[in-house]
Amino acid sequence: MKFFIIFFLLISINNLRAEFFEDLSKIIDDNNKRLSYGISVSDVDLDGNYEFIVTGFGYPNLALSFKNGKLKNINQQDIFSDPFRRTIGVAACDIDRDGFEEIYFLNTDTYSGVKRYSDRLIDIKDNNYFDLFELENNRKNLNLTAGRSVVCVDRKGNGKYGIYVANYGGPTRFYEIESDEIKDNAVDLNLDNVTGGRAVVSGHILTDRSDIFAANERGANYLFKNKNGKFEDVAFEYRVDDVIQNGRGTALSDIYYRGRLDILSGNWLGYHRAYVLKDDQFKDIGNKKFDKPSRIRTIISADFDNDGFDEVFMNNIAEPNRLFKIKENGKFEEIKLNTGMEADGYGTGAAVADIDNDGILELLVARGESKEQSLTLYKAKVNKHSKYLRIKPINKFGAPARGATVTLLTNQRKHSKTIDAGSGYLCQMEPVAHYGIRKNEKDFKVEIKWTNGKKNLIEINSLNQTVTIKQK
């Protein structure tokens, strides 16, 4: 009898230790059931700290800030909360080069085609938010097509971001500010395609400028190669068109830890892809467990447990979430979830940020769609001896360098991460490259590849810090 008691106690202890995440949802203030969709991370109140921006579908948009041990909504302005519109996608970037990240809220009140309410592009003046689309000279360029995701693209590498809007059943938009006026330049840039737009990401995929990968539904994916600020679709040539699948969650990730970005692309009830560039073509190297079809929404690549290897979080709707660790040589190792599995969760979006500045990433999951549910918040159970390094690139205008690439160089790896430009599916991560540190790792250097292709190399002399690097 004593043997069996000890045996079951050991099993219980091992199961407890094996739990990857802990649930921190209780720290979310006024966490009522609602329909939530996309999440972005930006400094909405210019206090130097990031907030989770959570969209609401017929519910208020939120700006969740970490205050006194709680995640609290700090927004008090109607134009931001906008509870009567149905917001699903969101991304932030500095489109007017004033150092503040404007916030693009993508509204969708119909499944496809023409919609009733336009999107919002939120700016700030004298601590008050206003919608740039409501200005008289911008109303002729409203987006009145149902959309899904939005991404920021510094196409010329000069810090002037444009906004690619993945529409569904209508032409793609590419908004830029010219002479204080918002213009849609998609036609001139070869981007005005009509498809079932879903996810879109931008970064150094093929060139030294910002390229674009768009995962679509009921049609081929796009891979837009940047050619002097204009774009050419090369998805077929590079074998990422995936024409019979229906794209959803997408992320850029250095799958081989070799110093270049590859593509994680989830397909709705279809095979997921881990695209690695080999001999001028992308090849899917995911194993059977990773590729297994699911009701996928958001995909996130991040080092949650600070062990120096990235995890891939796969947020599904109405079926369990999944988690994989990317080991050496692109091997995907599944991590069994209990906490964070959310088998009954209607997951719609997710984002990561070190919201409490302790060197460990928090994962916020939005839920809802067909059933109101509260937000959930998770953090990995990290070894107390673990170390980390966070790199925060700031461009010459004082804004996050969305679309830049950060590469960690050590005796063990050459590991690239993108400064997330949005919106792998509805969402956008914090504009920081977060690295956990491996055992016996040393000789730390960091290379920043800016959106203009130029590089800076910085030596790192101490860990457990956030290093802010400004573009010259």
C-alpha cells in the first residue's frame, strides 16, 4: 500500500512539474465575457510601456496596461473603444514619422464584399485620439470592403510605413500618407488583388527590404517580392502558393536557427506548413504532428520558457490549442498542454509581450466569435536560473522598427527574429526580439538589419536586460 501511495505521489509531482504554462487570467481586471478578435501590442499612451490592444466585435476595443499587478483597461475615449463597430484585425506602426504608432482597426460587419462601416486609423493629438479617416480629405479613400488582417510595410526602407489591408471579396488596399492625405496606392504597387484575404506578414523574407507573404482562402497565397518599393508576386515560383488550402495563422520564424526568416503557415482544416527556403524554393519540413489539420486561427513563434529554443503556439477555435518546441535542424517536438489547451475555447486571436517587464513573455488569448468568452492570460513556468536578452530596435523617427530583423550571434547559434509588423492573422506581437539563453552559451553579439537593408553589429556584455538600439 505504501508503495502505491508513493508511486501515485510521484506521478502527481511529475505531472505538476510537466505543466508548461500557468494561468494568470485572474489578473485581468473586469474580464467579462465578450466577443474578442485581434490583439496588437503598442505604447498607446506614450509612457514607455507597451499595452495589449484587444479588439471587440460589437464590444469595446481595450488597451490593457499592467498596473499594480493587474491588467487594466486604460482607454477612456470613445473613438478608440468604438463598441458599435465590429473590429477584428489590428496593427500599429508610425505612418506619419512622428514617433507615435498609429493604430489601424479593421472593421468587418459582413463576411465578404461591401461593408457598412469603414475601418479606423487612430492617431493622437494633445492626448486625444482621433480617426484620420474621418478627416474630410480622407473620406474618399475609406475601406468599405470586408477584410481580415492588416500589416505595416516600410516598402522603401525610409521609415515611412504603409498599411496593407487583406480584404475578402474585394481589392487589397495599401494605404500611405502623402501630403497629409491618406491614399490607396495598391494599384500602382501591383497589390490590388481580389481574393479571400486572411493572414499577412511582412519582413526580410527574400530581399533586403520588406517583402510580403499573404495567406489566402479560396485562392493561391501571395509572396510579394520587393523590387525598389514595388512588388511582384513570386508565390508560384517559390512554391508557397498552396492553392488548394485555406490560409489562417502565419508567422515568420528562424526554423533552422541559421540566421534567416522562414514561414510558418497554418491552414484551416488543412495541412499546416513550415516553409524553409532551400535552393530558391520553399519546402515544407513540418512533421506529421505539426502538419496535422486543425481549426487554426493564430500561430505564434516565441521562446516562452527562456531555454533558447522557440516554441510555436497554435491557437485553434473550438478544439484544443497545441504547442511545439523547435529543436535543432528544424525538428518540431510537441509539448502536451493542460493549462492553455482550452478545448472548449473559441479562440480568435493571440499575442505575446513581456507586459510586466520581468523577462518572461505573457501570452494573451482572445476568444469569442460564436460564443462570448473572457480573455485568458498565460505565462510559462520558467527555471529560476534561466536568463534572457531582449532587443528593442527604434528607427530614426523614434518609433519601433517594425519589419527589421534582429539576429543573435553566439557560440551555439545564429538566430533571427522579426520585429513584428502584424498581422499573421488579425494580430501583432510586441516590437521586441526576445531570446532565452541556452546552457553554456557565450560570446553574445546582436546584428540589426534595418528596413533599408543596412546592418549594425553590437556586442552584448550582460544578460537579463532589454537593449534599446536606435537607428543612425
